[in-house]
Amino acid sequence: MFKRVMLALICLVATACGPRYADFFPYFDNGTKKPSFTMLPVYNETKSPYVQDFPLDLSKAVRNRLKRTGKTYSPPLSQMQRDLGSMSVKELGEAKDLKVFNRFKGTDFVVVIETAECAVSPYTRGEFKTLYSADIDQSRAKVLTIGMRLEIINLKGAEPRAARMELVKTHHMVSEDMLERAAKGDTRALEMIRSRIAQDLAKKIEETVCTKK
């Protein structure tokens, strides 16, 4: 019994001392202010059953990847919600007049991400450049194509202006089983795909926020 208790305590301490995600901090260690951004929640404009869980999970994944590097600062989500007010993220994403982004105070950039495309097609060798190779029988494999619209608005000047507008399209080799599980609401079915997309989006956001004047 004593050995079991000691083992449990050791595991608890090890977990408590393990690595965690870094938080967002507004300044570097030398006191220099970090470039800042407000990222709005990802919204889904497709009718596809495969990516219905993407908005919430992808938003978290992108933010966590940006936290890890420590190169940027993002205000608390509660501030983003206050600045957003009664306006929906979709309304902002479709706005023709960028002055609506002036509602976001104390931040250098605003990031809008939309799941714009989702399509499934048969896999044909050489037709698509998939983001990574998967251990799937190619004769039964499918290609899941996902297009994410990334818009980054620069608020550092006298008027808001577009810093980046891009359709980030990726192709993923998937099995029919993965698609069936995703359609039934299994959030783990496309977890690796979601992670790869989050990595790609976070990289693009960071390079824009850190380099645009």
C-alpha cells in the first residue's frame, strides 16, 4: 500500500512539473513590446459534415501554437468578445468597409479565419500533392480537400488595411472509415489533419504579424 501511495505522489509531482503551454505576454524579457493580434473564432461556411467541429477545435489549436513560440501577444478572449459586441464574426469577415475593425482597441492586427471549402474526391497518384503521406490502401483512399480563408487586417496605420488575404488550401489522404467517423461527430477522426492545418495557419499569422509595418 505504501509503495502505491508513493508511486501516485511521484506521478502527481511529475505531472505538475511537466511542460505546459506558455501564456501570451505583451512584452519580451528585455521589455520590448511584442507585436499583437486579436484572433476571432474560426467560423464555418461549408455544409460539409466532416468539418462541423473545426471552428472551436481549430481556434484553440492555432492559438496554442502561437502561444508556444512567445513571439506575439494576443489579448484575453474576454476582451475580444467585448470588442466584437453584437457583431458576428461572419459579418466582420464579409465586411467591405475595413473601418469596422476599428472596434478592436489596443491590438496591431485582427485575424479572421473561415472554413471556406471542403470536398472529397477519389485518390489518384500524382493528381494531388497531399500535405503528408498516410498509411492507407491507395486503392481505397480518398482525398479530403480543405480550404481555409485567412484574412489579416493591419490596424497600425491611420486606417485599417489588409495585410494578408489568402485561401489556404490543403489536400489530405484519408480513409472511408475516417470520413464516416468524422461525419458521425467523432472529433478525433480528423485530429491530425486539424493539427497540420493549425500549424500552417499559425506560421502564416506569425510571419505576417511579426514583419508587417
